[in-house]
Amino acid sequence: MMYTDWFYWLFVFVAVVIYHVSPIRMRPLVLVAAGVTFYYYYAGSLVLLLLLEAVIAFVLIQTAIKRTSRWIFATAIMGVILVLGYFKYSNMLIMTVNDLLSFIDKPFFPKAKDIVLPLGISYFTFELIHYLVERKRGNLPEHKSVSFFSFLFFFPTMVAGPIKQFQNFYPQLTARFRLDHVITGVTRIGIGLFKKLVLAGSIDLLAQPIYSQAGIAGSDMQTLWISLLAYTFVIYFDFSGYSDIAIGTARLFGIVIPENFRFPYLARSIAEFWNRWHISLGSWLTRYIYFPLGGSRVPPLRIYFNLMCTMAVSGLWHGAAWNFVVWGLFHGVMLCVHRFYLKELKPKLKPVPKWLKPGTTLLAIGVTFFGVTMSRVFFVLPVSDGYDLMLRLFGLR
């Protein structure tokens, strides 16, 4: 892990110092150089792929704007998606087709070989799509090309987010050095390292039984419940720890990036959970998947369809395997049930007396947490193993 690598923190220190002593007009260039250096050190020549993709996408969107061409814009978007699809989903597609056509003696497709997934390409792709769409819509301030590259290659967020927005990032490139940014940044980095190395690392010992089929088969029901509950907190402390480190590192540059977690396990509904968990991803999905599908401005059945599609994309984004799709659809079903309750059932119920509201709030938090915890079964395990674990959790196997 790079955050336990002394070189990473030395690199951060040097980059921050150079950034703040440089003239303001040179700062975007410093960020680009730092980002390319960082990526090359940890991912090697794959940095050339991201640079080439960014250059081509930038040229295409510039051309599309000048010629008011929707086709060129669509080509840029599809190109970005295809690059992600090739590197991240080729093997998944090949394995799926071969499984579906298993009655054929030989595999329909040969197994893909040596497709190395570029570090952080999912975040890179979503930020690039955000830029292309908002630029096409005319929602971005005027800027030079180097500012675009500094946005994409801002190394604190390249690996684990949060997913930034250009219109919020760009104006901060002219901010002056402030000591309170440094203090806040160092504090957030410390909190993130504590979450990841101490809390997630220690709780992970309890989660071990659900990481393998052998562990599941060799554990009793109580152990499996404890393990699943532990994993639910491991993934929170691990992921929010990454986000804290990224947010803190960005603050050292005087740049404020989006918060990604706000006590998600205190959410009173699954909709509120997604307003507290991986906030930047939820916002991106809402803006670029859910709204273009029609959002909530369509008939009820279409709304449910839109929710399911959006969460399926969320699942695929998290990983190139069908268990992640099932995990996403699990959340989609919970969102649909919640919406049905709000629109169809709740208006017919009598108002809850004031003295019962604290109890109902605790119940809502508990139900939401239970649903989220159960969904983790398909986040950590393949579909068949997850199904087996689900049965064992309820004593059905």
C-alpha cells in the first residue's frame, strides 16, 4: 500500500513545497508533472495510456464545440468508455460468453491474457466523462489546457477518489498558502491512517471466515454473523480512511475536494445512506446516469427501472464480476422498496406520535444497516459463494 511507503510521503512533501513556491500561473503545470511522476512510479508506462486518452478526449471535445458536432462529442464519450471497458471488463465478458456457450467443446473466446488494469482508471474515466459532458453543456469556466490535465492528474485523488468536479477544482489553483489548510490536512491524513491501519486492520481479523468458501463451510452461524458485521466496518474504515488521506493531502495544496463519507451507518433509509456513503460516486451516478434516463420525472415503473440501471452501473464500476452487479441490484431493489413506501404506503399511515419518534428513528437506522450489511455478502464473495453464505447465516444450510 502506497500510504505506508516512505517514498510516497517524501514525494508529497516535495510536491507541496514546489507547488507553493511556484508562481500561480505555473501551479497547474506543477500538478501535472507531479501526477505523471506519481503515476509512472506506481504504474509504469501505463501513464502513457492515460496521457494519450486525455489528449485525444480534449482535442475531440474542443473540435466538437467549435463545429457544434454531437457526433464528435459522442465519439469522445464512447472512446473513453471503450478504453475502460477493454481494460476492466474484457475478461468478464469473455468468461461470461464462454460460460453461456459451455455446451461447445472449445471456448468460444480464448481467455484474455496480460490485460493489466491501469491504476485508478475507474476514477480517471468518471472524472474525464464529467469534464466532457460539462464542457459540452457550457458549464465550465474558461481555462487553459494545462488546467484540464492538472485536474485529471491531481495525484491525491487518482487512486481512490473522491471524484472531483472541475468547476470546483479549477478556481482553487490560484489560492494562496494558508497554515490552517496544512493543519487541517495533516489532521485528516492522521485520521485516515488511523482508520485504515489500526481500525480496519484490527477488525479485519474478525472478518476472515467470510473471505473464502473454506472459511464459510468451517464456521458456525454465530461466527459468520460476527465476520459479516466485522467486514461491514472494515470496508467503511478502509475506504473512508483512503478518502480522509486524499482529502488531507489535497488540503496541503490548499485545495478542498468533496467529502465522501458522513456517518453512513447512521442513515435512516437506503436513500439517505447513498447521500452519506461514497457521496462523490452517488452524485456522479445521479447526474450522468439517473437524470439522463429520466430520473424521477417519468412514470413510476420507469423510475424503478432507472434506479435499477443506475445501481447496476454502480456495481459494475466497483468491480468486473457478476457479484458486484448483484450487489448493485440488491441496492437498487432496496431503493425501489423505499420509494414505494414513501409514495404509496406512508401517505396512508397515521402520523407517528412524538413520543414514539426516537424509537422509530432507531428502528429505521437498524433496518437500513441490516440491509446494507446483507448486501456486503455479494460485495465480498462470488455469487454462488454469497448465496451459500446467505443460507448459512439464516441456518438454512
